[in-house]
Amino acid sequence: MAQQALRPTTAGSLFATDGKPHPVQDTLMVATLVLGVLAFATSFFPGLHLLASWSGLLGIFTGLYGQWISVTTRQRFGLILGLGASGVGFMLGMAHGGLFGGLIG
């Protein structure tokens, strides 16, 4: 009974964790967030469509793999935010010229 009093209660927390380190999952979450912010920010400039589309595509792939191996709610929450930003950045980058716009053909 004394051991139960020492355990932190994380049942109601959105960012609940199991108390163990997960360096691969955390790295994928941070990479997805960074790529998502980069893709989203550059997608509003038509001249940066190559950067927006490629960073969005990489963010989508890292986010999907991160979702597959994620362990905690905190990781899944960050991955979904990064995936959404990557998806919007990728689509707007594709609309402005695509992955190879102007380089091929």
C-alpha cells in the first residue's frame, strides 16, 4: 500500500509516459515536427516548392514510421501534429510545382 502512494498518477494526463526512455521514438517525433514546420512554412512561397514538397514527403514518411513504433501518448500527439503540418506543406508544395517542377522537362 505504501508503494502505491509513491507512484505518480499519469492516467489523466495527455502526455502520459511509462517512465522509460524511448530515444528512437522521441527522435522520430522531433524530426517529424521539424520537417512539418519547415514544409508548412515554406509552402506559402511558390519559389520554395521544392523544399516544401520534399520536406513534407520526408516528414510524412518519418511520421508514419514513428506512429508505427510509438509507445506513449506524448509521442503520438507530436507525431500527429508533425504529420498534419507535413501533409499540408507537401500538398501546397505539389500545387506550386511539385517535387521536380522546373528541374525535369
